[in-house]
Amino acid sequence: MASKSHYFPLVIFLLSFSNVTAKSASWSADSRETDFQKWVSWNVQKHREKSTMSQAESTSQALAEAGVKLVDDKLRKAEMHKVRISVCQNGTGDFKTITEALNSIPSYNNRRVILDIKPGVYREKISIPRKLPFITFLGNSSDPPTITGNDTASVAGKDGRPMKTFQSATVAVDANYFVAINMKFENTAPHEIGSIGGQAVALRISGTKAAFYNCSFYGSQDTLYDHKGLHYFNNCFIQGSVDFIFGYGKSLYENCYLNSIAKKVASLTAQKRSTWGDYSRVVFSFTFMDKIVLPRGWSDWGDQKRDTRVFYGEYKCSGPGANLTGRVPWTRILTDEEAMPFIGTYYVDGDTWLISPYKNWITSEPY
Ligand SMILES: *[C@@H]1O[C@H](CO)[C@@H](O)[C@H](O)[C@H]1NC(C)=O
Ligand SMILES: *[C@@H]1O[C@H](CO)[C@@H](O)[C@H](O)[C@H]1NC(C)=O
Ligand SMILES: *[C@@H]1O[C@H](CO)[C@@H](O)[C@H](O)[C@H]1NC(C)=O
Ligand SMILES: *[C@@H]1O[C@H](CO)[C@@H](O)[C@H](O)[C@H]1NC(C)=O
Ligand SMILES: *[C@@H]1O[C@H](CO)[C@@H](O)[C@H](O)[C@H]1NC(C)=O
């Protein structure tokens, strides 16, 4: 390719956004390093406790095999009574649009509702409110349905005022227990360098205990708004130019591929723990980094006060972009023990709510 586009093919990419403790906002200059060490040991300790716990729980393996794992109670009940409805644009399904299908679901539903979304391009602006938990968007892996839009932060909303980044999302999820499988989320608004209000979110996830499998997210500036809650991304593709994964979420990205299309120096992630990313935490583990990653690796955007507050860890990464020569001195090269808490689904308390997409939804019978 002759274009100046920058590709960032991460063969294995694992990013753990963390917001473990909000207390650090009051760290004083002198106690910072000690507090940092305390936090690391706390994290390691918590991880040890969790692993001991899950060993004790391995007797419930049979239950897990049956697809009913150690989920929280509400979730367990919801999965026991799941329903499935289909969405197909040619009229052969239960609904022609995703919006109509969502509108058919009663408020405060307590059952898993699987929307079997047939291939097609759905030009819909979708909002899943808090009162609609347990929704699954299930697409076809050989022809994933696309949900597309092109709103930006500066476009006027219903009230005539600029939408802001938050409302620009093509798909906005405020509900808990959301799952998407084989879906493509898109915001096609172009990003112009130096423009203001160009933020154009493809998906915003603000509900907790959400999982994404085989999904792709296409946008430019601010593609994926990983707003808040516990989130798990598996085998996903995320493309953008500036800050294209951002938010306060505590999330694990496993086997994902980050594709940068920036035409100048730009950030891939902008984890925003506390205001302005001052206490941001990001860990890359087992990540293949292409040469588009600058040697310095991380940026404090000119504010050195941040250097001791942020937590940017790297663990066993590879590729030309992973060469540590030239890294900012405040990057953390994690030891095995320090990295352990970040590199499994326990990082997002997955043992209580993550369940196999195959056993529970993909093969479930139509309702
Ligand atoms: C409608 O779409 C479905 C799913 O893509 C497809 O299987 C079916 O053949 C289509 N039917 C017609 C009449 O086009
Ligand atoms: C997925 O789409 C392919 C090709 O359109 C079709 O053959 C297959 O039956 C679909 N799978 C499901 C689970 O709908
Ligand atoms: C956004 O999409 C709509 C519908 O396709 C189109 O009419 C409009 O021109 C697009 N706006 C921009 C800025 O691309
Ligand atoms: C993800 O995609 C792969 C390859 O297309 C497919 O084999 C796999 O079943 C998909 N996973 C899920 C959870 O649908
Ligand atoms: C890392 O980069 C430095 C400086 O460019 C270079 O001298 C060194 O050989 C590189 N190391 C590896 C393992 O490529």
C-alpha cells in the first residue's frame, strides 16, 4: 500500500484498562511511589485469592460444562429463560429493524433476549436503555451484519444543540449484561486533522458485565467508547485514528487487533481513569506491535505531573514497536507476578459473569 496509513496489526493484543482504586486521586508527591507499590501488591494479592477461590470452585465444573457457570444470580435466571427473535430486512424474520425488535421487549425484562440479526447493513441509531438488560446481538460469522451511522460530536441533536461525543454513538448501550457476537459497528464520519467536534463513536458501552466476541468497530476519532463497567472483548477488530479506544471502563481485550489509520502521530488508547487521563492505566501483554508504535511508546501530553500517576505496563510484547530502547522512563515493564492479575478474565471478574457464547446462545433453539 502506498498510502501513508499506519497499520498496527496486533496478532495478540491484550489491553487491560483498570480503575481499581479511585483513592489514588489524593496521592501526594512523596507517597506516590510507595502507594504504587502498595497498589501492585494489593493487585497481586487479590489475584492470588481469586485463583485459590476458583480452584476450590472447580468441583462445580460439571455445572460449568452444562453451560451454567458461576454466574451471578440474576444472570443465571436470565439465561435459564432465554428467548430468541430474528431481525431480517427482507421481511422473513420477526422484525425488519433492530430498533423494532428492541421496542418489542418489555421494560425491566429479566430474560436473555437473543436478537438473531440476519446479514445486511442496518442504518439505525440504536440505544439500549438501562431498563433493557440481558440483550444479545447475534450475527452470522460468515457475513456479520453492520450497524452504521455517521453522527459526530458537533452535529446538532434533537434539541438543536451539539450532540457531544457521548451522543454521537451509532450504538449506545446503557444496559447491563449486553453481549454482541459477529457484529460490525460503524461510524463513517471522516476525521479531519485539527477539526473540532469530529469525535464520532461507533459504539458506546456504559453498562457493566458486557462481552463482545468476533466484533469489529470501525471509525476515526473515538471509535470505541469503553465508558464504564466490566467489559470483555474477544477476537475483535478495532479501527480508528485518534484516541480510538477511550473511556473509564475496566476491560480486557483478548486476541484483538488494533488498526490505526492515523495520518500523523496519534494515540491508540486514551484511558481516562479520573479527569483528563491523569490516572490512566493500560497494560499491553503478549502484544505484537508493528513499527508504527513510536519508540517512546507513551505520551503525557506535556504534563510531567502525570508520569508518576499513570500506570502504563508492558509485558512480553513483540515486534518492531515493542523495542524498549527509547521508551519513556515511566513505562512499567511488568514482572510475571505483576502481570498475572491483568492477563486473564479474572481481571474483569469474569468468573462470575462470563459464559460461553456457544453453549448459551449460538446453538440455542429458536423461540
Ligand atoms: C431473506 O434473508 C434471509 C437471511 O439473509 C435469507 O436466508 C432468505 O433467503 C431471504 N429471503 C428472501 C425471500 O429474499
Ligand atoms: C450464515 O450465512 C451463510 C451465508 O450467507 C449461510 O450459509 C449460513 O447458513 C448462515 N448461518 C447461520 C447460522 O445463519
Ligand atoms: C451521513 O449519512 C447521511 C445518510 O446516509 C447522509 O445523507 C449525510 O450526507 C452523511 N453526512 C456526512 C457528514 O457524511
Ligand atoms: C468467530 O469467528 C470464527 C471465524 O469466522 C468462527 O469460527 C467462530 O465460531 C466465531 N465465534 C463465535 C463466538 O461466533
Ligand atoms: C532496539 O532499538 C535499538 C535502537 O534503535 C537498536 O539498537 C536495537 O538493536 C533494537 N533491538 C532489537 C532487539 O531489535
